[in-house]
Amino acid sequence: MQTVQNFLSGTPPELPARMKDELTSTSVLANKKHKSKVYVVGVNHMDPKSREDIKRVIRFVQPKAVLLELCDQRQHMAEVSTGTGILPELSWETIKDNWRLFAQPDFWMFQLQGMKFESLLGTVNGGEQALAASEARDQGSSVLFIDLPYSQTLQKCLISAWHDVGPVRILKEAVFGDLIQTVSPKIRDLNSTLAEFQKLSDEEITDANVAKMRDIVAEYLNKDVVKEIVASSDLFSVLQAPLLHDRDTILAYNMQQASRAFKKCVSIVGSAHVDGITSKFGTVTKQDYTNASEVDTGKLLSMGFQMLLLSQITPAVVLFGSWKAKKVGGKPYRYFKHARRLWFATGFAWCGYGMYKMNTSYNSTRSFQLRMADYRNKSSPS
């Protein structure tokens, strides 16, 4: 993390009472020893209102540093997107150009569905971080990334899900269901509402219907609802430690470090992190930081070995059994011959079904993006 010598003097300003009332997810954390403050702005990553909150706080406080809920691996999110916000048509060329993205399971399980909400709200998930970075540059402020590296968070989440939920359930829901919908009743209800909205004809996508749908989505973006979703889901509940609690510790510690170097900081984080950061700020030690960022190597290796074993045990048994049965001949050979054919057929069927589901999900999101873009073009003044 970038730090500099403490070179400011004077007392950081208080937020006006009216601004405090309007910014319900904003906390002011004081470092009394260094006479500095960190203004923590809690945001909903897809709520357009959060962008206005960020502008108001940064422009009022005029901080010397803006702290973002990003890491070096996600630093591209600090740049304002110049894209169209519409997925490219799925083709071999698209797959070749974006194979790293398509190889990530969370893209198919979570990000594609999230892109529909982005298109509906006319925003980009995490776009508030780019806005904050832009405002910081306009103010001449330093921009610091204070989150745990994405790869470490992902590893910790995979370990928790694998050991506490189990691979069988995760694979079953990912292949035969829709993981993002089955993990929580509230998410399922929200996605069902969005599915009904998608059935509307182009003529029925009116300002009134869009505004109604946006209000419904805004309710689900509420900090308390997010926490309720986490608590009501077996999968999300086991991910609370790596996704929330551990990252609260990391964010709070890095804010402490920043408050030693800068008199005035503004930190932009998800609203679900604000309470945890507020309770931990000033008390997080270096050892707490190390414990929160550490990946359990033993469990990671165990998970990798189990995945390798599960993926190889069936073909190994079938192929070895076929080889042994061939020497014996008769019925055993015929049984294993059929088993080998069944294994190959099942493998091809799974691959085909998986590709069908991915293609359907991708094209559904792209179609929705195109329709919402067409609606915005019709609604915008000529």
C-alpha cells in the first residue's frame, strides 16, 4: 500500500448535518493520535445514487487520499469504461479474445446475471470506484487500493464452499439449477421478477414499467437486505468470513495505515462493510491483518487433490476395468465395454448440456442489454 509522510496540519472538517442525514451509510472514523479522519462512504455497487453520494463527499471533504475497495489485480476497474455496455456476439473469435474471462466460473454463475441488472439500472457494477478515482484525480488526491487481492479472496471462498457446503451440492446446483437463484429465496424472487420483465414486448417496456422494476431492484440493493440474503443462504453464510469479516479486517487495517499518512481520507466501500469497518477501525493489529489475508494452504492442497481424484477416479476405474476384463473375456468384458461407452457418452452429453446452458445464459443477457439500450435511445431527447 502506498503511504507518505504526514505533512498536513489543521482539523479535518465535519460533514454538514443535512449531508449526514442523507448519507445513511457514511461513517467518519477518527485517528485521534494523528488528528486525522477517514470518511467511509458505503455504496451499493449498482445503485446510480451512490455515484452522487461519492461526488458530494469527495468534493466537500477535498481529501488528500481516496481509498478504493480494489486491489492491484482489479485496478482496471478504477478506469472509466469506454465500452458500449453490451456483450459482443458469441463466436469463436469472441471466445478466443476473452478466454480468460470465460474460464472463470463466477462469470457464468454470477456476473452474467449481474449484467442484466446493470443494464436495467443504466450503471456498471463497481463503476463507482472508477468515478471516485476520477474525482480524486480532479482534486489532486492520491488513489490507494486497500482490498485483499482478488485471487486470495477467491481461493478463500472456494475453500470455504468446498469444505463447508460440499462439492456435490455446488456442482448439482451449478449444472442442473441456477446457482445464483438457489442459494437464497430473495435472489430467486428477484430473478423471477426480472424474468417476467424480460417477457414484456418492446412496446410494453415503458418509462413506468422500467421505473417500477428499478424500484424493486433498489429495495434488494439495500444494505440490510444484502445481510438478510447472506444469512438466509447456506452457501453465502459460509462465505461470510472470506467475503465480509476477513475483508472488513483488511479494509479497516489499511484505513488505519492511511490515516497515519493523510489528515483527510475518503474511502469508498460496499455498504455491507461499513458496520464491520467501523467496529474494527483503530483496533486491528498487524497479526489480525496477516490472519485475515492468509490462505489455508493445507485446505487448498486438499481441495485440489480431491478435485483431481474426483475427476480421474471414474475414467480410471472404467479404463482399468475394461483392460482387465478384456483378458478374462465373456460377460465381464461386455459389461465394462458398455460401461466405457456409457462413460464417453455421458461425458459428451455433459459437455453439450453445459455449452447449451452457457450459450443460452450469454445470449439472454446480451439480448436484454440490446433491448435496454434501444429503450434508452428511444427515451433520450433527440
